[in-house]
Amino acid sequence: MATARHFICSVLVVSITLAAAYVEELDDRFNEMRRSEPWLVEFYAPWCEYCKTFEPIWYDVAAELKSQGSHINVGKLDTTLYTDAVAEFKIRGYPSIIFIKGDKYFHYNGQRTKDAILEFTYRVSGPSVRALTSVRLFQHVLSRHQLCFVYVGGRSPLKGQFYKVASEFVIHNYFFSATVDVLPQAVTLQDGPSVVVFKDGSYDIYNEVRDGNLSSWVDRERFPRYFLMDSFSLYQMGERTKLVAVAVVDEKNPSAESIRYKSLVEKVATEYSDQYSMNFQFGYVDGNDYINGVVMGELPMPSLIVMNMSIDGYYLPGYTVETTEDLLQFLNSILTGRAELLGGNGFLRRIKRLYYRATSALKTSFASAPFGTCFLISLPLVVIGFIVMGICTAERVDDEKADDGTHSAVTHRKRAAVKHSEAKKKD
Ligand SMILES: *[C@@H]1O[C@H](CO)[C@@H](O)[C@H](O)[C@H]1NC(C)=O
Ligand SMILES: *[C@@H]1O[C@H](CO)[C@@H](O)[C@H](O)[C@H]1NC(C)=O
């Protein structure tokens, strides 16, 4: 037994050191090294606990790239020793994963898993527009990617714009170019060059007059009409100009109601896309962890919620949504300004939110939370937040009704604590 365990342990130690050997500890010479070769770099700080949790994944990423014979180097850089990097690469938290190729660099914002990081690396390390040279290749790409953009045609000003937009959005999506003769039969375009988005088993053609400039169209179209949103995609929605309408469900305990909510949202997303896709991004979310951070309380599951992620504001229907008409009525009330906007990012709400995130960060799993990050700038803010929260909640516990209509997690918890101690007294 003891020898077997000993053997396993030494195998583990050897393989970890081997994997670690593929990750180079970088120093100030990095600035010259990056000129000649592409690098995937983890920027970290020794005090950051999340960086330590992340380390084994990073070693796996390096070992996998090595075993594939990739020319991409993998490194890590201690930003407390090489502080210039923070400003140069616009680092806002740790660990930061950045792919660097000469003067260009791409921040990774997805889940911190080996596969997701490798996929990102593959996408950004190649050309931002890849050529589809045969019908078979075209079909292969369509079957492999849930969503992609394709330029079809010869040389044109539109092609130039497409390349420019592709280099901006390649961190999120795949971009291809093809000539008309390799177009699959199922696709028909009008004459002349086109940009096409393939998604949801169908396609849409960019129309400059109707859709505005190519960049804003790609930004609107770069998500499927309806999809499972993880915390990273929700986080990204903050940079967008659409409201996010989701069914919040517990996939491990799918009740009849949650299935109904999902299918209602999906139906509106697909059948009413013409009317609503300009203003809404539809989807569903498994679990309420991230959204609790927006509403700063416990959102029941299943729920329907519409969020304005850029200001952390949200709308709730306020009645039971039974039919498609109910849901459309809810969406219309938001568009016409009749629905009440809850939450938002006023100064106090922002401090409350930092406090909420700081206190709930411990509960959420690292790989699935965008806040599984040691923040560079907000750390002092969180401290201030704690102090301010202390002052505000001390004054507010008694007149909860005077609050902004929503129950904060803190007052909830305090109330629970009061009830608890009352119950104890009775015993
Ligand atoms: C595209 O249009 C958006 C707004 O519609 C604007 O903010 C952006 O600057 C435009 N981009 C280009 C490249 O013209
Ligand atoms: C979110 O709220 C802000 C501030 O009220 C507003 O300017 C913006 O248009 C809203 N976003 C959407 C997508 O409606």
C-alpha cells in the first residue's frame, strides 16, 4: 500500500513538474522575446489566491500546446516585479490571460478551463479571417461552429471593412472568406459581395442600408438568438446595446414551470425575432448565482427577468407569465417605458454591489465566475464599501420600506438573524 501510494505521489510530482516546465517564468526580457514569437501569458500576483487555484490549469494548457507541436510559447509574469506590464496590457485583475503577437494582444474573457482557453488560443493565433477553399470545408465549418461570419465574393471595399471588423471581433467569433463557387447549395445570395452570418441553423445577410455599419451589425449579431448564457456571456452583455431577457432555471431540478419559461423565451426569440431582436438578447441561465449579484438578493428559480447589464438594472414581470402574449406584453411594457426599472448603478447601489460581490465571491466556483479574480482597482473600494455599508445598513434596518423597493441581501440576512434569535429566546 505504502509503496503504491508513494509511487502514485511521485508520478504526480513528476508530471506536475514536467507540465510546469512548459510554462516559462517571464521577466523584463519578455519585451524583446515577444517581438519574434507568439506568447500566451498569465499575468499574476503572488498574493492572489485565485492565481494559485488556476496554476494547474495553466500547466495543462502549456502541456497540451506542447504536445500538439504548437509554436505558441506559454509563460507567466509576476506583475508585482514587472509593474509596467499592468499599464501596457491594461490589466484590471488577476489572473489575466493574454495572447500576445508582436504589438497586438488579445485579452481572454471566458471560462478558466483548459479547453476554453485552448479554443481561444487557436482562434486568435491564426489569421482573423480564414479562407474557405472548398464546398466541403465550408460545410465542415458550418457544422462545427454554432455561429460564424463569412464574406462571400471577390475584392471589394466591403471585404476591406470585413477584415477590419474581423480583427476587432476575433476574440469572440470566427470569420471566414469564400468565393461564390464554394457556397453550399442551401445558401442563396444576391449578386455582388456579401457578408453572411450563419447561426441558429439559418443565415442572415448584412444589408448596409437596413443594418448600419458592418461593425455595429456584427456586434448585434455575434450571439445566437437564444442560448445558454454562462456568467461570462452575461458579463459581456454589459458592453452591448441590448437588454438581456432570460429564463433563470435550475437545470438540475427542471420543474414544469421552468421548462415552460424556457420554451416561451425561445419561441419569442425565434418567431418574433424581427420585432424584438434589435432590442433584446434572449437566452436562459442555469442557476441564479450571477443574477443574484445584479438583483442583490435571492432571485427565485424559475424566473423571467430582463436586465440592462450596462447599468445593472432589471425588470420583473410582476405577474405570472403563462402565454406568449404575457411575455410579449412584458417586453412591450419595457420598450414603452411603462415597466419599472429596478436596481441600477447609482453611487450607493454600486458600493452595495461591490460589498455584495466581495461577500459572495467565496461561495461561487472559480472557473465559472468572472469575479473569480483578484481585483486590482476595486480592492480599496471594497474596503470603503464595507465601511459605508456598515454605516448605511445600521441606519436603514428599521425603515426598510424607505429602501429603493428591493430588499437588499444584507437586510434580509439581518432579518433572518433577528428571527433566529427570537426563535431561540422562545425555546
Ligand atoms: C458604426 O456605427 C456606430 C453607431 O451606429 C458608431 O458608434 C461607430 O463609430 C461606427 N463605426 C464606424 C467604423 O463607422
Ligand atoms: C440601459 O440604461 C441606460 C440608462 O438608463 C440607457 O441609457 C440605456 O439605453 C439602457 N440600455 C438599453 C439596452 O436599453
